Amino acid sequence: MSDPEKRAQEDGPAPRPDAEPSRCEPDGPSNTPAYSDIDLDRWRDYDHVWTDSLWVIESRDTTGGHGLDYHGNFVPQIATQSFLRYTKADDIVLDLFLGSGTSAIEAQRQKRRLIGVELKADLVEYVGTKIEPQLLGDRIRLLQGDATDDAIVGQIRRCLSEMGAEHVQLIMLHPPYHDIITFSDHPADLSRTRGLPHFLEGFESAARHAFQVLEPHRFAILVIGDKYAQGELIPLSFYCLDRMQQVGFRTKAIVVKNIEGNERGKGRDSNLWRYRALRGGFYIFKHEYVMVFRKPS
Ligand SMILES: C[S@@+](CC[C@H](N)C(=O)[O-])C[C@H]1O[C@@H](n2cnc3c(N)ncnc32)[C@H](O)[C@@H]1O
């Protein structure tokens, strides 16, 4: 057992059964996990890297080019934490629902590479304006395309080959939460799919494409929330988790994250929702999930 491991054990309770010590073995001369640059010899210096399964984010990070410029974008802290925890410098992240490019900006900031797929051509163009020109088309590659279409795998593989790589090292998936927000009129838009079965079918295709190009033993992050329809809670998140498992991913963690940081000032609406909740017997959504999966070797 290394010194820091001994110290960690002396400091706290016995390792939990889910700690998987054998899988945290360093892969080189430095004491880092095989999938991150976290120096375990200095593990006390990493307070900024979260390890608890409850993320209460008080406000959106608006530094380093991030902003709330797209209805439905995730708080940058999700990308920050995911990249710090599950990638090394120069690793390639694949985001199949790139939206306004939060992952791309964070990849630029953390010196990771990225392939981003987004259905809306105007959005792809817009994200391009946020990326440093010397990185665009090189370390940061944007593809206009349909993540649910098998053809996307070929497009991603072509990008990878131009980048001198065979696989990506981290997947980010932040699909529409079915029809909660309609993103476009495009027939392939997952937010326009009629009925839950079709949505889940489309999501599963995207998850399968992600699985195909991910390096074995690396991670995928799914950011997703649930919805209500006709007085019933639809646990979209858990249906999607099931589809991730069906395509071969193993579930590593489920993080519950507050959604305060996502909202523009909602002020007067909150009383109305509280009244409706009291009348209708439901709870107002205040959380969504950041689910972590791993591709087996
Ligand atoms: C929840 S948003 C992602 C937001 C993103 N994480 C960000 O921070 O800006 C989902 C995105 O998926 C896109 N989308 C919907 N269906 C798609 C599909 N079939 N293929 C690729 N992108 C799709 C939508 O246009 C939308 O921008």
C-alpha cells in the first residue's frame, strides 16, 4: 500500500466495498489513475475535484468563455468535473449532443481535445465562433450530424483518424429530456420524437454509437432529468440508464445535482408552481442526474 493510501486509511473509515482498489492502480511512474491526471501522492490538494454523489451548485460558472446563452445548456461545472476526473491532458472527449458547446469550451480550457456532434447547423457555426481559431478543425472538431444515425460513427472515425487516434477517451451525453424543450424542427431531433418508446430507441442508438468509439475501460457521462406527463412522473433518467446498460456500459455512479444553477430568474412563477404542487400532490423538480458509466475491457 502506498503512503497516501495508508494515510487515507488511517484518517478515515475502512475502504468501502465499492472502492475497487485494484482498478485504481497507477499506470506509470507517477501515482495517477489510468484515466486522469490526478496525482494521488498529492490527493489532499484536490478539494476542487468532487467525490460526493450530491452536487449542490450555487451558481453557474461564467468564467473562461462559459455563459447562459442557450436554453437547455448544462452548467459548465458538469464538464469541468467530468474532464478533471475522467480524462488526461490531450485525451479526446466526444459530446454527441453538443448544443451551445459547453464541453468544447471546457475542453479548450483544460487542454483536452474534443469531437462535438450537433444536429442544428446554425448552432455548430455559433459554437465555432467561441473556439480559438487555431484549435478549430484540429484539437476541437465540430460535426453537424444526427447522433442517432449509424452514419455518425463513420464521420467520428474519420475525425479520429485525422487526429491520429482510434478511440475517444470520454463520452458526454446530454440529450433532450424528451419533449420538455423542443430544440428544432429537424425530423431527427430527439426532442420531437413522438412517444417515449421512439425517444428511447433514438437515445439507445446514440448510446450504441458512443460505445463503439469509446476506448475500453473509459467513462461515459449521461446528464439527464425526469419529466411529468398527464399527472404521472416519467423516470426518463432511469429508462436511459437502462438503455446505457443494454448497449454494454456498466454503471459506475449516479450523482444527484440541483438544478438551481440552470435557471434564469423564475421569480413569480415559483408561487404558481408551489400552488400547483400543493394541489396536485407532486414535488417540483429540483434535481437532475449526472450518471457515470464505464465501458468494460
Ligand atoms: C440538452 S441540449 C445539450 C446542451 C449542451 N450540453 C450545452 O451545454 O449546450 C441537447 C442538444 O441536442 C441536440 N439534438 C437533438 N437531437 C439530436 C440528434 N439526433 N443528434 C444530435 N444532436 C441532437 C439539440 O439540438 C440540442 O442542442
